[in-house]
Amino acid sequence: MSNSKKKKIKIFSDAFPPNELGERQKRTPISSIHLTLKEINLNPNEIIYKPLTKEHINELFILHREWFPIEYELKFFEKTLNPEYDNYFSIGAFYNINNKEIIIGSALCEIQEIDQKFLYHTSEDTLNKISKHISFFEEMSITFGFNNFHCCYIMTIGVIDEYRSLHIGKKMLELIKEKSLEDPYCICIYLDVIIYNKVAEIFYKKNNFEESTIIKNYYNLNGKYYDSIVYFKILTLSEKKEFKKKNESFCTKFCNYFFFYPFYLFIDIVTINLFCKCLRRKNKIQ
């Protein structure tokens, strides 16, 4: 009996409403993994980050019930992790315990077109900031117009309670940014934060997200309505150029170095020679 009492643990999730005193509420965990995690010393350097698959649906379903007050149905995970839908992507944080990879964090995202749904989530000030960057993206030969661009919406992101101080969430945000940069038309990342989740607000501000707008009565939790605060991060042209340069294949770099750059240099030399000839002729005439 004493052993079972020792094994009983409680977890926190700031996504759930506070109690009447405004305090965080301890909750009984649903996933059985907590008992295993309690007995190990996790090495952050051994955490593996990779996409989630359909094999992880059941565990994700349980963890989301721990992390969020919204009840996500199984079909939500089935659709999000279905490779046929290329507008979704996922990131999982795994830890190997006894040759079994355990999920300790996850992020589920959707690449969306900038449409009325996005505009509903966005303030005029945010749109002005995005518009300035869209004008820069024209340098990349992208046609101007909101309908031609994408944004990355973080649908859910969560980390197991025991390991929220190991920068797993920060690493997943970095990977979300990298994945978003792969799409040349994706210009920003955004998400909703429930109004009372101050811990999440601090976390996103630390990771360079900006507050965009407040949507009234966005969440309905057991008949009670809560506002949503929208946070966003713009993907700048310099970030896109740096990412493209960093991820250029050897073949592309080889072609640029040995073919395109010499060609452009040749054109410059020819142009300069023609210009010099024109100057000499002009001087002779004078």
C-alpha cells in the first residue's frame, strides 16, 4: 500500500483553467509513462526530434487530454498525421527507454493560405508588418497579394510536465520555423493562447513571438467562454535567404560556382568593355 502511495504523482498544465483562487490545479496523469519517467535521469542531449506517424496516435490522444482542456478526437490525429495531406506536418520529441522511443513532446502544425480565417486572427498592425515583408519577398519573384502566400498555424504544442525546463518546447519552435522556411511562400507562424495561460505568453514572447490581437469568446470550455490571444512571428527575407543558402545542395553550389557565377562575370566584363568603347568613341568625336 505504501509503495502505491509513493508512486502517485500529480501534474500541472497551465492550459487548463485555474481554480477559484486563480491557482494552478494539480491533475492526475492519464498516461502511464509518468511512472517510468520518474525513475530515470533524462539526458537532454539524447532527445530525438523527428516527425510523428500514425503509430503514435493513441499516445498523442492520451497526452493531449493531459495537456489541453479541449478534447481532440482521434480523427483529428488521423488526418494530421496522414501523409496524403501535405499541408500538415508534425514534430515529436522522443526519448529512448529500454529500446522503446517514448513521446515526451509534440507539435502539430498546418500550412494555411492567407485567407479570411487568417485575417480574422490578425490585427491591422500585424497585417501592416506582414505587408512590408511581402514587398521584400517580391525580390524573390513571388507575385504580390495575400492570397498567394502561406502561414504556419501551430495547432497544438506540448511537453510532458516533468521535462518542461529542458528547452524542448524551444527546440520544437526552432524546428517549426525551419520547416516553415522550406516553403518559399510561407511568411509567418502564428498560434492561439488562451487568455489565462500566462506561462505560455511568457514562453512565446521569449521566443520572439509578438502579440497580434485578442479574439473574444474563442474557447468554450464546459459552457464557459474564454478569449484567445494570437501570437505571431514573421519569417523575414534575410532568414529565408540564409536558410536557402545553408540548405543548398553540393550540386547547386557547384553549378553556381562553376557555371552561373562565371557567366555573370563574363556578362559584366563584356558590359564594361562596351561601356569603355563608347566612352573612347565619344572622346574621339569631341
